[in-house]
Amino acid sequence: MEVSLQAALDALADPVRRRIVRDLAEVPDWSLPCGSFNHLQVAKSTLSHHFSVLRNVGLLEQRDEGTRRLNRLRRPEFDERFPGLLALVLRE
Amino acid sequence: MEVSLQAALDALADPVRRRIVRDLAEVPDWSLPCGSFNHLQVAKSTLSHHFSVLRNVGLLEQRDEGTRRLNRLRRPEFDERFPGLLALVLRE
């Protein structure tokens, strides 16, 4: 699946999604469960939507481990598709 | 004026504005008058709004010459503030 620049910009134009991306970038892959983002103070359904958008543009990979859903930022893959874009978000 | 990443992403998340940016990148500075963008088939007021948004994020500089308003893409300035972002738009 080739993600369009439009989709990538739309995904990152939301401040909560950029916050999720920055939080994931600060920890090892697969260490943050979805439940750990409750401090963002958005409704659970909204949070699910944000994760879905991030998955759809290839920024996020998720896997279930027991009752937890763990996350990985697909940084190298996204960097290859959109060089420099993630770096702008991470230094924000 | 320090432009926020939010403002830059919002500005570039619009396909017509990205088209304007690409058109400007293909010609020498100050060679394209605003009237030359009529082929984009958007209302004149909408086009004015797009130019305004691009000016406000530091992507566009304009100057009047007689009855024409000429444009320059502020590429080096924008590249310094947001490295890599314009390159993604131009290769789209």
C-alpha cells in the first residue's frame, strides 16, 4: 500500500496524534500499551480513531499480548517513504 | 515570527495550496503573477485565501508591480525552518 502525502499530512495535522507519535518515539518498540495513553484526556473512542489513522498511514503497528494492545512506531518505514517528516514532529 | 509546525501542516494539507507551491517552484522568483493561477479553477476569493495562508506560514512572498501581483516561493527560508517538508511536496 502506497500512502499518499495527503494522508500523511492529514494524519500529522492533529496535535493529539503528533503527541502519540512523540510518546512512542521516546520508548522502546512494543513497550507502550494503548491503555497508557489515557493521560491524553480524550474519549476512548477518539483515541481508537487516532490509532486507526496512524495505522492507516503506516506510522503505527499494533499487536495484542494477553489483554494488552502494544504499539510500535514504524519509524524507519515512514522515514523511507517521507524523509524528514517524522523528524519535524519529534523535534516539535 | 516563528511559524508553528501545526500551521505549516495545516497550510500544506490542502491540495490546491500544494499545487500553487509546486507551480511556483518550477519558475524563477517573481515570474508568476497571481492571475496566472486561474487555471486552478477555484473562485478568486478562494485563491486569495490560499495565497494568504501561504504567506502567513512564510512560504510565499508577494509584491505589486504595476497592476500585477508577483510571487516568490520562500524556499530557502522555509527549508531552514522545516527541513525536508517542502521537498516532500515538490516531489509529489
